[in-house]
Amino acid sequence: MGSNLKTAPQEKILRACYEALFYAWGPQHWWPARTRFEVIVGAYLTQNTSWTNVEHVLRRLRGAGLLSVAGIRRTALPELESLIRSAGYFRQKAQRLKTFVAFLDEHYGGSVNRMFAQTTEKLRVELLALNGVGPETADSILLYTGNHPVFVVDAYTRRILERHGIVTANARYEEIRWLLEHALSNFEHALSNEVPTPPATPRLTNAMVKINPIHRPSLMSTSRRSNLVQIYNEMHGLIVGVGKHYCLKSYPRCDECPLQRFLPKPS
């Protein structure tokens, strides 16, 4: 995959990070949603905004009876823009949601289930061809909605891996995705009969008690998945927790971070 990534030792670190975080914090219950289509809408809306804003919009759409393929299809564009305004970039996002529903209607008869029955490679190419769908959005839809085994690389992932010396600043999205998928697909738990189960009471350090509560279980977050998809799901959620609370962009809290022991030793 190129010279920007190291391999075996870094993969071992990634697996150790997963075990440490999962044992401490337990399941993250991503993606919080009631339906598959709600996850797709959330993946579009969360671009360049906070999840708090997205939740507000999802409640509005749900309350209006429009959080469905048919609901988005029948809603006039100006009305949809008004409903999702608080998510930011509301004109672009409203048009992109319309574009997605038109794609679903044209290629899969409006059926989300039929769409996700396609191969990962085929569907990923189709999603990436849609206006407003980059790799992170496409992979979020594939992983969290379709239960396809792809890892979602976001800004938190890149930042954490750079600071731990696992990738370089110019590593491409696909390189980072490959590294995480390769590391976690070789994880012994992915090959066993069950995903590792955390203790009933997660083990918390003084730093860890400061983390915000995880999402509540939802119909989508507790849906049946393969072991590997569940591991990708949990690892991404755990990385987001680290990125939001410890590996901050300007003022990283390394001394308090549960991954501090995995940082490179000073030379």
C-alpha cells in the first residue's frame, strides 16, 4: 500500500489499543438510530457539524413523519431545507438527500435492503459516485447501515494514528483504512465465535471517569452483525471517544489518555 505505513508492530499496537479501550469503556452502541435509512440520513447530516445538531434534525424529521425514503421523496426541496437547517449547509445536504433517494429509486426500486445486498466493492463505487459522498460517508453507510466490513477513517482516526507514529501526515485515506482493516481482521477475536465481552462494570482510571456517557442502545446499534463488522464498529466508536476527550486537536491531554502508554518512546 505504499511507504507511508508501517506494518506488523503497528498492527499489534492497534489490536492492543482496541482491547484496552473496549475493556475500559465497553460497547459504544454506534450507530444510534431506529432504522437503516435513519443511519444514512445521519451520515449525510453529520458532515461538518456536531452530532447534537444532527440529533435535533432527526427528531424534527421523525416528528414530521418524514424520516423514511418515502418521506424524503415526497418532501419539497424548500421544505426539506427548512427542516434540516440547524445541521448546517442545509441547501447542499437537502439536495444530496434527494439525490440519494433518486439513486435508490432508479437502481434498487427504493429498497435499502436490496441496495445492501450488493457486494461491498460494487456498492462502494456507486456511493462514491454520488454528489456529496466521500470515503468517510460512504464507509459509514456501508459499515453502520449495511453491515459491510469496511473501516471508517475520520479526522480523529488520522490524528490519533499520526501522534502514535503509526501513519505519517501524508498517508492517504485508503492506506489508513487498509492498515486498520488488516490489523483488526487478523485479530484473534474476529476469528472466534464471539466478540470479546467487557466486564459487567468497565474498569475505569481517574482519567476515564471523565468521558461522557456512551450512546444508549438502539435498534440499529444492537442489530445482528458479523464479528468482524462489530469489531470495526466498536473500534471506530472507541477512537471517537479518545479523539473527543483526550486527543484534542490543539491541546492533547496525553497524560490523562488511556492510550498514553502506546505513544512512541522519546528518542
